[in-house]
Amino acid sequence: MRILVLSDIHSNYTALETVLKDAGAVDAIWCLGDLVGYGPDPNLVVETIRQQPSLLCLKGNHDAAVSSEMGLDTFNGDARISLLWQRRMLTAENLEFLRPLPSLLKLEKVTLSHGSPRDPLWEYILNTFTARISFEFFETPLCFVGHSHIQSAYLQDPNTHSITPVILRPGQAQSLREGRWILNPGSVGQPRDRDPRAAYALFDPEALTWEPRRVAYDVAEVQERIRKLGLPIKHALRLAEGW
Ligand code: ZN
């Protein structure tokens, strides 16, 4: 069984389309949120995700911001400019899809959260310190998160309960049978680990494996559309650098 786990698409349809093609046939898609924000294609991305069969979809902080009356003060200037533009551009149907989405879901073996299980909309798991706290906020053996835009893995030792960051190589499946794990598939539409390729993961709930993946997409084409729309140039430049 193959489940495509993806997150932080951020209105980058070109990256999303490339990931869907690269993943091939899957049995389900689990999207960990932030469909919108930053990029040029908010409607196309929400429509594409909405149409996926066997979809579980979470709401990220950007999705919450565009689909509610939430003030945008917590976002930096450029992120806020994009969010205001997207609030105007998104169709009523797409906003209605985003609004009721949960930001945390508990399945039998996996907890899904956009940020962290302690603070699903806002907290970043970027280091062992935050990972250690996060392990106390879910009961399942596995927790999948997004939000940091960094493909990463943290393992809690079954005996000592110590937490170790684990470096997983793209394209290599990691067994999840030992210990408890927090896993981040990385970001489809705006990676921030200095690798501009779109990031995602394949999860096999029967074999209990996790395979992080990277795939190159046409970054220049997305940059060009961001420029033409007059959206902040920073959001175009960072795509080529992967930050
Ligand atoms: Zn994000």
C-alpha cells in the first residue's frame, strides 16, 4: 500500500503536478496543510487537491489565515501581501473547502498535524528540543508533520526514550518498526533546506516504511508567473535557492 504524504504546497501548482506524476499510482493522499500562501496558483492547487480520491487534508496556518477573518499580523510583510492577494483571488468554493479542515487528525497508528501535536497550526519542530516535547503530545507510534518545510525525521528510542534526529536519504525506504517517529515529508512548493527540488514522502502502513523523495520541477516557470502577477519577488528568488 502506498500513501503519498505531502505538505506546504503554497500555491505552487507546477511543483504539485510534478510530485503527483513522480509519485505514480497511490492508494491515498495525506496532505498536511498549507495549500495556499506565497505562490501564484491558489485556486488551481486547492482544486487539484480537492479532487484527489482517498484524501485526508489538514489546514495549515496560511489556509487558516486566508479562509478566516484572522488578522495577518503574525505573518511577515511579504507573506502578508501574498495572503491578502490570495484572499481576494480564491473562489468561494475553495475557501469553503479550506475553512472546516482540521489541523490535527488522530488515526489508529499515525497522528497527523500541520505544525506540532502540541500546537498544530503554529509550532515548528526544527530541533531535538521541540521534538522531545512533541513526543509527549501524541500517543500513536507515528506522527507526521509539515510547517518547517524541511524534510526530517526524529526517532524516540523504545528503551531509553532518548530522541535522535535521523538523516534519511531520498529514495531509500526507512523501516518504522522500532521506536516512535516524528516525520516531515518536506515542502512541495517552497523547500527550505537549500535543495530547491520539491519534497514529499511515500508511506506504506503495512510494511511500515517511510521513503522521503525529491523531484526537480520547472522553477523558472513559476518564478516568471510570480513576477508577472506583481507578487513579492522574494517568493520567486527563494525557490531557486531552496530556502
Ligand atoms: Zn508552510
